[in-house]
Amino acid sequence: IFGEWLTQSAQPVHLVGASIGAWRMATACLHDPVQAFERLERDYIAQVYTAEPGRKTPSAAQFSSRFGQSLVDFYGGRIGEVLEHPRYKLHIVTSRGRHVLRREHRLGTPLGYLGAFLTNAVHRKAMGGWLERVVFSTPVEQAPAPLPFATTDYRTRHVALSDANFNAALQASCSIPFLLQAVHDIPGAPAGAYWDGGITDYHLHLDYAKLPGSLVRSPHTPSPSSMPAPLVEAFLV
């Protein structure tokens, strides 16, 4: 897709990603994306997390520290390639905690997510009392690139990506609650705890009609069952 198909056109392309999809879409913005994806595959498979003495499994702090270093190693010296891509506009989706979830806490975080789960079961918008969508987008003339989807479905904030917040935003979008630690106080964004973008947008079932005439494509292999595969990334051309 990124090595051959999209190279044959010249129109702007919006890349929307949450969780691992954000990592993949950011990788697509690097020079020679085919080589970059091959390295991503190798690095992702080669990740090793060893538990500290006295623990059966690695702690959330260990996972977060190791994963954060992986992002630094992967994008070190190359963030500019992502932010300044001439065609691709990257949109990293994260979930920011509100009220009891505004800071990670041993007791408050489980209670907050229990509340989010119960309210989401009643109505999706009700979960906005616990978590809000925050999208980090590549800058266009010092402002975040316009979102390619409507945001009337859910409480949303929009922040410009920069060298200062790129790694933090990407790590936050991949930070599964309880498995990894939240990323707190991302530069340029509202203060608070940020978690996996898949919490608010696991399927990325968004209103893309904001860009009429565009093609929305999810680079997922269709599920063999009658249910669609999870959409944690999409691009619009």
C-alpha cells in the first residue's frame, strides 16, 4: 500500500491511528516506509520483558520504560520525517482521563475504569464523563492539521504534534491500562493522564463524511467471521 499504491498518486492522505495502529501509521510517514515497516515488524517481535526479582510478571513501570525506549530508538533523529511529510497527515488518537482518572492511582484508576465501563454500556457519550478523545495531528502552519472526521460523536480535543510531544503522544496511544502506565502531562496538551486511544476509539468507526469524495481504507485483513476486524487505523485518500 505505502510502498507502491500510494506512491502513484499525489493527493493528501490522512492517516488515523489508535494503539498499535498509531505506531504503524507513524511508521508509514518515514522515508522508505517499506524498510521502516520491516524494521517495525522485527523490533516488535523481538521485544523482551523480564520480570524483576520477586515478581512473576514485569510491572507496568517496566513495560512503559522499555516501550518508551523502543520508540526513542525507532524514531530517534527521524521525527521530522513524520511531521514534515509532504503528503501524509498523521492523527494519533489517545484517551485522556477525567475526574478520578485525571491522574493514575492505585485505587482511583480501577474505580474510574469500572465507572467508564458501566456508563459506556448504557451510552457511548456517557463515557465522556470519565475519558475524552485527544487527537495529536501533524502541524500545518503551526496549527494541527484539520481532522478528517467529525467529532460530534464524542468529547474531543485537538493538539498539534511536535518534536516535544511526539514520543509521549505515541506511547500514550499504545498504553493499555494496567499493563502499561499512563503518560502524564504531555507537552502542549491539557494536563492529565493519557492512555490507549483504543479505549475511546477501538474500531475507529468515525464520521468520515467530513471529507466528501475521499476513500476510507483500513489496512486490515477482513475477518473470516461475519463481524468486521477491529479498526485501529485507517487512511483517507
